[in-house]
Amino acid sequence: MKINFGKIKNEKDVLFINVSSKNTDEVVRENGKKTLYLKCDEKMTLRKLFLLVRKMVVMAKGIKAEKIAFNFADFRFSTITITDFELAEVVGTQLDFANYEFTLYKTKPKEGFSEVKEVFISGTTKEIEKGILKGHSIADEVNKTRTLSNTPGGDMTPKILADKAKEAVKGLPVKVTILGEKEMHREKMHAILSVGRGSEEESKFIIMEYYGGSKTEKPIVLVGKGVTFDSGGLNLKPSSSLLGMNMDMSGGASVVHAVALVARMKLKKNVIGLIPSVENMASGNSYRPGDVIRSMSGKTIEILNTDAEGRVILADALTYAEKYKPEVVIDIATLTGSAVVALGERASAIFTEDDELAKTFERIGERTGEFMWRLPLWEEYEDEIKGSLGDLTNIQNKNSRYGDAIHAASFLHQFIKGTKWIHIDMAPRMVSIAGENLSSGAIGTPVRSLYKFIEEIK
């Protein structure tokens, strides 16, 4: 999508947008111009603004309009108290966010895929233009995350994900190191290796290092779950649950492109990305229910269910994260269906002992549209993951189906205690839902929030 500012030289084929209080959205021809009257809510909020900007793009695509024009002032509302720069960033982000569609595997129609190719924005200042272009850059990296997550599992193995991580930061000051299985054996990362054992594809541990801050500044470490396909292992998922399991590496994809975005925007921060990447497959070599695995930390994990594999690989990654003596560790994972049961599909679940960190992420989520809600991480839950054969069980030790999102977070906490840490269970926001004015498939959560947190942390 090309962004233009100022006057339009040729109004032919341009769809003009007029944000109005009309009862319906409608397209009319007047004075030789085609105008879309876009209905807006009188009680506008930031949440509703995200949807309004997206709706403009979706409606334009629906009538095959490749060029649209609007006045920036139309998206100023007295009920939304943010600066013009912040508003511009929102508008710039949501334009590209709504324009995205995953068409890599579709046959291109003769008339081409429906997309808005050019946007003309009037009523701007240099500051507003800067904000819009910043939002445009953020959305570009988010959309790359969506493409990575949407890619079918047959075309997205741990090796390919590692290659994509290198590709994402090509030309940027980011060092990418890939540990194979031999290197992971030397590091005693047996939790990762055990989960990946059932697949013919070699497991990988992806390390991305960006040092934009001072040498003495402690880094922010992002840890992303990179299960490129999750069959459930020997605890095989039912057929209906297998579809979409190519997206079980969405946390890893978000880390890849969050690091890329930080580097691209030249933030003066130190950021590390760690992505344990495996396939969780069923074979004669698969890890088994009842196995006891010694993790990199030295703690042993009693496997009660092989389909609770994400937390197992993250255990080693969190231990590895402590090598960096981090300021804060943030892990991101499509971890549990339980989080979806608890929250529906509109907010990610977050867990931390740090009240201020939780409030910060909830506040940033409201500003980016990546909504988050805190669930408890009480000490009492730790009794429910104590093992009888090993130190910890990878699901609740009574094999109960209740509260798995909490038990998963509590399990992870055992490998990062003493370090400032927050866990984001993004399973509820893995894909778009009806009414969001977004194409189907992955939505690139929570790249925008990670970027905002890194940008603003003191």
C-alpha cells in the first residue's frame, strides 16, 4: 500500500471516504466522484476506532477500489484523548492491517486480488505524516508475522523457521545463531530435544541478538514457542483439533518480527529473541506419557500428557534466557485451549507476579488493540504440578481438565523464578474472529504490544 499526502493530481478511480453519522454505510456518486459514507458510532472509543479504520479498507476492497482518499481530521474524535501523532500511528497501522490477506497458495484471478494499492491523506502536518508512516512500518512487520504463522506445516519446519528468522533481519544489525540438536545436547536442553524426538525434522533453537543500547544495559529477552506442527504426539489430538496446528509457532513468529521491527526502527535498546522450534509428532521415537525428562535447569519433568509440549520446550528456553542476566523476560505462546475457554477469543491471558508489569501490558494492549487480561499465578497452584516421579508434572498432577492455563503458567514460573517475567498465552488471539474487519487466519499478536513495551521501557 502506497501512502500519499496532500492534493490528488488525478481523481479518476479514487474512492473518497467521508466519515459521517448516517445510519448506514453507503457508496454514492456525486459531482463526478465516488464517495463512501462511512457510518461511525457517536460514542467513539479507541477500540471502535480500530474497527472503523479497518472497515473503511474492507469496504473499499469489497467494491474493488484500489485507491482511496480521506481527510485525517475525520478520524479525530473528542471522546478519544490521544495526541495527533498517536492517532496517526493508529490510522497508519490499521490501514495496512486491514488490507492484508494471505494469498500465497491461491491462484491469482485475472483481475488480481482485491487490495487497496494507494491511499491519499489530506489535512496532515509533518508530525501526523511521521506517525502514519511509523504505523505503516509497524503493520508491515505484523503482516510478515501473519504470513509466517499462516504458512502450512508442510512448508514450515524448524529449519525453515530458522531460515525465515535470518531472512527477516537481513541487512539489519541482528546476529542470528541457530543451535542444532548436537549443540542443544551440549547445552543439556533435553526438554526441547525430547519433544522433537518423534519427528524426522531436526529441532532448532533460534537466537536473535540486537544490541542497540549501551553495553551495560540489561537486555529484554523475548521467548517464543516455535512448534511448527503439533499433532499432540502420542496423546494424539482429535481430527477436529489438528487443523490450525501449523500456527502453533505463532509465538515464535511474533518474536522473530518483533526483534526485526525493533532493529528496523533503530530503537536504542538491547533485545534478545529466543525461539525453541520443534515438530511434535507421533512415531516410535516420540517421547511418552510417563517419561521423566531432566531439563536444562536440572529440574525433572514428569510427562503426563505429550500434548502439553509447549511449556516443556519453553522450560529450557527460559533457563537459557537467564544467561543474559535480563531486565525482563517475556514469553509468548499459543499455549492452552484453557485460556480460550476462560477468556473467549478477544483477549490474551497474561501471568506475572509483578503488578506493575501486568498493568503496563494491559494498558499497552488497549492502545494497540491487542487486548490482554491477567489471570492468577498464586503459590497454591504449585502444589498441583508437583510430580511423584519427577520434580514437576507438565499438566495438573491429578490430570484434571480445569485451569490448565494457570497450571501451564505456574509450570513455566518454576524455570524463571527470581527474574522479572511475564507470560502471554496468546491462544485466544491466534486467529481473527467475525466482526474484526480482518481477513481470516493469523493476526500477528502481540508484535505491536511487544514493540510498544520495548520502545517505552525506561
